[in-house]
Amino acid sequence: MVDIATRVWNHKWKIDPVVRSLIDTDFYKLLMCQSVFRNKPDTHVTFSLINRAKHVPLAKLIDEGELREQLDHIRSLSLSRGESTWMRGNTFYGKRQMFTPAFMDWFEQLRLPPYHLERVGDQYELTFEGSWPEVMLWEIPALAVLMELRGRAVLHDMGRFELQVLYARAMTRIWEKVEALRGLPGLRVADFGTRRRHGFLWQDWCVQAMYEGLGEAFVGTSNCLIAKNRDLEAIGTNAHELPMVYAALAEDDDALARAPYDVLSDWHEEHSGNLRIILPDTYGTEGFLKRAPDWLAGWTGIRIDSGDPATAAEIAIRWWQDRGEDPKKKLIIFSDGLDVDKIRELHAQFTGRVRVSFGWGTMLTNDFRGLTEDDALAPFSLVCKAVAANGRPTVKLSDNPRKAMGPEDEVARYKRVFGVGEQEEMEVVV
Amino acid sequence: MVDIATRVWNHKWKIDPVVRSLIDTDFYKLLMCQSVFRNKPDTHVTFSLINRAKHVPLAKLIDEGELREQLDHIRSLSLSRGESTWMRGNTFYGKRQMFTPAFMDWFEQLRLPPYHLERVGDQYELTFEGSWPEVMLWEIPALAVLMELRGRAVLHDMGRFELQVLYARAMTRIWEKVEALRGLPGLRVADFGTRRRHGFLWQDWCVQAMYEGLGEAFVGTSNCLIAKNRDLEAIGTNAHELPMVYAALAEDDDALARAPYDVLSDWHEEHSGNLRIILPDTYGTEGFLKRAPDWLAGWTGIRIDSGDPATAAEIAIRWWQDRGEDPKKKLIIFSDGLDVDKIRELHAQFTGRVRVSFGWGTMLTNDFRGLTEDDALAPFSLVCKAVAANGRPTVKLSDNPRKAMGPEDEVARYKRVFGVGEQEEMEVVV
């Protein structure tokens, strides 16, 4: 077992790069990448870092040289033989050869494309431009680098015992969370915390704690490297990125209205079973479900990633009932802003009515709130999004206007096309 | 830094013997040993283990074979060259050559004498018989072995993460104690926790935490091996053992009444300054001080090890005043049943009135209370005492009748000789 505190204290932390593998990323990125590689390989996309927490002055906290060093290190990575074997030979969601030989041939030769980094005031502008299947792979490592370098900056000045006690406290906290979830009947929870993790070693520790503490209730991790190393299930399906880029590429309003369903139509062809999970909130959950074709109601489940989760789940249950589906056979995956209390609450409300699963992110892998002076290690809301496709801006509406993004006029157009009216604002913690 | 949880989990713990050196003992044992070696080398003494906590069935918890293995290992130890150099060359309490060449020559060739171990019901009878300067060195290692083997038995069935979280919680607890003491003006506190420590590595961790957290307020450790390894002050003076054996050797009541002062008279010849610390409670503090010769009032201080500590300190202050001494120049060392609250309370009450110092034992090095099921790691009251000298039983009265020991008729005789009346009973936690 790694003694994290000592490793941090050694100041030789460069032996621990923030991102140590091309598969130190979320599983759904690889699934989406393959889909994009097959369906939209020539799309030119721009990803951009967006720090929603303006009070965190990233450029003051993180040395630009160190940031470039970590990003350059990521560009030097390529798929190792063992990683390739794992992707080619492993069974994902019960399916062999999830990744096609054509995709693997391409992925094996891939290096991540260049990045553009500029300091603007106290923030960094960090963008990635290029062919969609290549640049999309920057999202998770870029977020992990920023989040971890900010943490390292804080840890740098701490003493040896301060560090050991810091991690002792954080470990105790995670273990108490695990104990609070232990014994919930039928609980299914996965680690979704790669992007905003405190650090790789820490995420790895949290995953092992979940595994030891929850047994079969812990269903896997979204992190492919950890899944591979620890012989766990790699978990994930798809994300907003797909409908956002498909929508941006739409030539007119009719095509725009169809775009979110076109995405899932492509996905329908490629995947079955537990990978057929609807992510309905990109342009408003309610309207999306109302206008959805019937074949979508036949999908396995839905992932709820913004707005009030219980409300969205009730909407999904009613929608399935309206379409003649049995909600008890459907899966609802909660993945937004979860922590123990919310998991317990949703588990109590929905167990028995639908199949329930939880994708637990930041509050699993980065709950250092209150453990340092000025709360300097508290996680914050940092994202890296596709902001343009073939020269056109992307838009996200979400079920929470604070998570919306895109140019004002385009947001208005999308709201009109998707029939999105007033929305309830909710605080975005992470 | 040692990852204690992993070390415990490895089940190769035999690479970590409980006692790993002849100087893995309390400093005062070595000082007393030298005094005995000089003044009473031919006394035949019996030490015996006494488990005051009958509810802890040591013989059920600890395998006899493992116990013998650890005790045999201790018998195989001899002073290493580095240890000898440290004892011969180091400055203790500002004095060079604290240990005489004659004593060191003897100590260098010493191996601990045989032990007698027998299971009686759920307890072990463990006794050490032989020449006083030899058998007295069994006390601390014997206690440490019993305490740690009992802990290992509990830890043996715990999982890897359970262990890591156990130690994380214990570390957090110690650090919170350190933080609660930090900043107390003029605080002086030492580690006195060898005998009932959770384990050697754990004591070593606690000492380092004290050093990093308290700086100069942490004045040293009673453990010679840790003092040597960590370049800290070795702390300690003398114990009840000396007056108990001197008293047992007394031929009549007059000699008995003189015995506690004879001890200190021998000590007076050998030591000066901060080593001239009175331990007055063996046969009742109040009477001891009342009958004490004036030269004792000139000693540097007093150690309070039973009864209500504030009451005893007030008695000492009045005694110094009565003898024309200035209490502000005197040192009071509190060493009985201390934890953070009691330290803060006594510090507040006596700082400014006398010089105050704390010898913090079990609650520093073995506070695992409440951290396991059934509280199976909670420390308990285990001692190892000189019970006979030259065939005559020893007696201890103490300022707390629950700490008293000896045959009933002898206790009655001692009470009469030392004029001890009613005493207040106080719970003995550890």
C-alpha cells in the first residue's frame, strides 16, 4: 500500500506525474471516442477549460512551467502493450471486443495533439483544437492536471506530520462515508471521480476503500487505468459532448431538433444492454423525453446529471409508464453532485420502483473540504468542454441554468427549438 | 516514514519484534539500575506481572508460544556498539558520563535472566527472579510485550483498509491532542508511554508527532532507543521500586521508617540538579513530606504519580513554603493518568506558581479507545512490580488505595509505621 503522505512529502513528486497513462481517463471517453471515430472522424472541434469558480485564481496558484511540463508529459504518452491487451481482450459490460480492431489500430498510434495555453489575469486559457476523436481525449487529463497541481501547490509548504495527519483525516472521512453506505440493500455505486480527483494515488486509494468496504455494492470505476490495475469493472456510457457537437453541426432548426436523437440512433447501432443509457438533460430533460421516439423508451435506462435528481427521476418514471414500459426494469443512474446523504436519500426514495445506480464523483475522490487553512484544498467547479465544432459554437442548456453554456443568441435559439422555458437555478458545488 | 498499517497487515510482523533493543526501555530504569548496581547489587528480587484489569483475559488473547518467543527474543538481546557509545558518550541532563565505566562494562555483557511463565486460568503468571540490577530490567519490556501481543491478536483479523483507517483515526486523534496543547505558554511535556504503548512503531510515530507539533514544548522521551534514534533528550529519574525494595530489606520498624529517605540519600550522592526529583507517594505523600529531612526540601522537585494531582501539588507547595523554599524555583512533574484535559487543567492551575512538567504516558502512546469493536484495543492497567526482596514481601501504599499492593498484615504494619490513615479511592484507568 502506498504511503501517500510520505510520497507527497518527498518532494520528488515528479516521479508521480499527474496523468500516467492514456487510459488514466474515464471509460465513457473511450466509448465515445470510438463512436466519434466511426461516425464523425473529420469534425474539427475545440475543447476549452472553463473554471466556473472564478474565486480560485488558478494562474496564481499553479506555476505555468509546471503546468506545461505535465501537459507535455501527457503528449508523450502512448498506449502501452498491456493497456492495449486489456482494451482488446477484456470483457466490458459482458461484451468481448467492445473496441473494434480498426479503432484499436488507430488508438495504438495516437499521441494527444498540441494544446494552447495562455495566462489571462489570474486564470489560464487552455484550449485544444483538432480532429474530434483526438482532442476529446484531452478533457479528463486536462482537468485532472489542473486540479492536482492546485492541490500540490497547497501541499508543498506542509510539514511531514501535517501531511500525514491531513491524509489520515481524509482517509477517516472516506471510510466513514463507506460505513454510512454499507448495508444499504441493493446499493450499486461506482467511482466517477477521475476528472476532479485530489490525485491519482488518492483516487486509487478511495477505489480500494470502496471495494474493501462495500464489496459487491461497489460496481466499478470510470477510471480505466485503475479498473485495469485493480481488476475492476470499467464503468461509463456517454456524455453531453455528443449531443452538443451533433447539435452544433446541425444546418437548420429542424436538424437541430433532431440532433440529440441522431446521437442516440448512432449509439443504438453500436451498443446494447447496459450501455443504452439516455442522458436527457443537454437541452432540457422534459422536452427531450416528450419528443423522444419510441425506440428510446426501450433503452435500458437514463442518467441524471443536472437539476433536482428526484424530480428528474420522477419525470423519467412517468415517461416510461406513458410509453408502456415497466420502470422496475429500468435503470436510473444518478451522477450529479452526489455525497452520502444524497445517495442514501435517493436510494430510499427509488429502490424498488426502478433499478438505481450511483456514479459518485468529486465528493468521493476529492473531499478535502475543511482540512486545510482557508479551505485551500476544497474541490471546485472546473470543466473542459467542446465549445465549437466546425467553426460553430456549441450550446448546453442543462436542467440547471448555472450549468448552461454557449453564446447568448444561440442559447436563445436552442431554448426556442427545444421548448425550454423557466428553469430552476441550483448551486453548482463541483 | 513507516506505513504502520501496511507493516501490520503484512503478517510478517515477526520482523518487528516487540522489543528490539536492551535500551528500548525507560531511561529511569537505567539510572536506577546503576544506583542498584552500586548500592545493592546482591539483593535477590522477584518481579511479577500484575494485571489489575481482570476482565482482560490475557492468556485467552495471547498465544503462549508467541509470548515465549518474544520473551526469548528479549533474552537474546545485548547492548549494541552504537547503544553503548550513546550511553557512554551522550550528555544526559547536562552531565557527561552519567553512566560510570564500571556500570557500562557490566551492562555491556548483560543478558536478561530467565523468566518463569505459567498459565493460570485466563491469566499468565510471569515472574522474574534474580539479582536486582538484572531482573529489574525486565519490567518495561515485559509490559510492552504483553500490551503489544494483545494488540496484535486483535489486529490480526482486520482487513487492509480497516487497518489503514484504524491508524488514520488514531493518528488524527493524537494530532488533535497535539493541537490542543500547542500554544500553551511555557508548556513542558515528555513522552512516558513506553510500558503500555500500542507498539514500538506507534510510540515512535507519537514521539515524532509531538516533536513536529509542539517544538520546544516537547522536552523528550523516556524511551532510550527512540531518544537515541531521534536525537531527543532521554527523560526520567526514579521510581517506587527503590523505596519498595529498600523498605522490604529493613530489619525493623525504625529501619522501615528510614528506608524511603535512605533511598534518596543514596540518590543524593549520585545525582544533582534535575535528577533530584522526589517521588513521595510510595507510603503516603503527606507523611513522607512531614517527616522528610531538610536536605530533601533543597531538591529540585517532586513527581506526582497517584491520588488527586492538584491536591498533591498543593501539599508540595505548602511543604516547600514551610521549609523556607521558594516554590517558583521548584519543579512539579505530573505523571499519573494524564490526558489533554488534565494537562491543560493542571497547567492552568500551577503555571507561574511552580515550574511544571508533564510525563504523558498511556493516553499518548496507546489511545485506541473506541476504535475497534468491543473496544478490544483499549489500554488497561497492567504493571510489573518488585514483589519480594531477599525473601521478604514488598509493600506499596500509594496515595490511592487501589494502587496499593502487598500482604495484608504487612500493609497494616506499613500504614502504622508511616502513619497513613484513611485514603480516597480513585479509579485506576491505566
